[in-house]
Amino acid sequence: MRISAQGSAGISMQPLPRRVRKIWLVLHVVSSVGWLGVEVALLALGLTGLTADDPLTVRAMWTAAASLADTLLMPASVLTVLTGVVLGMGTKWGLAKYYWVFVKLVIGLLLFVASAFTLNDNLQTAADLAAASHPYSGGEAISLAGMMSVIGLLGLTAAVLSITKPWGRINWRRTRKPARATRTRAQETS
């Protein structure tokens, strides 16, 4: 794979051969749908853990959510971002040529950071508190449910962008304003 500069649009690779591109595309779709599925499952487990009255159910839900996040969330997020970058660089779409691709890249990076540094820790804290019979409640519970909802909604937004491909190309070149016609006195008199 040869990397070459492509003007102001950024860096792109030589186009991926058709068979290789399809393999990367399958990996991207499967990991993206898997990531979204994990997020929805975490939300379901979290909401059940927040609303259940039985302490054993609360403990089980938070323990399952923490375990699911530890084992599947990070691999799915890393694979989704990696395959997206390879596809962006190795296809006509690029990473920063089209608004929908660029927005998906930003969403993917934000979700990766949120998953790696916030969600996993909060889910483990919720599991530890439930195991100690002090489950999340009040503002903490609403905050965690809100975080999981926003993460799921952003993942869904990225999926919709992949299908609809809205907005068109990004014009990174600054358009010049037409030069103002200034007449000199000599031009005016002639």
C-alpha cells in the first residue's frame, strides 16, 4: 500500500482491490453492528439494573453489563474505527472528502474515547456498588443511563449516515472573492 498526498484533501492510499475492499467492508459492517448491539445490550442491562427492586437482580445486571463492556466493547470499537479508517483511505470516499464520512470518523473517535475512558469505568463502579448493596441511584443513575443512551444514539446516527450518505463533498479550498472592479480616473474618462 502506497500512501501519497492528495492535495488539501489529506492523505489517501492506493485504491483497495475489489476483493480486499469487500473483506474490509464486511469487517467494518460486522464490527459496527456488533458495537451498536453491545451498546443497546448495555443500555438494557443498565436500565434493568436501575429499575429493579430485587438486590440480586440489580447485582446481576450491573455485573453482566461490566463484563460485557470489558470483553466486547473495546475490541468492537477498535475494530470499527480501524476498518473505517482503512476503508476511508482505500476507497473513493476518503476520510475527509465527504461530510458523512468525516462525521462518522468523528463519531467513531468520540465513542471510542467515551467507551475506553468513561463508560467501562462507570459500569465497573456500578457493578462494585451493587455487589456492596449500594447501587446507583438518583443523579448518578440518571447520568449513567443518559450516557449510555447518547452513546447508543450516536452509534445509530453513524449507521444511518452510512446508508443515506447525506450532504455531499467537503470543499477544503477557500473560494476567492471576485476581484473588485476598481476603475482608475484614466479608465473613467476614456
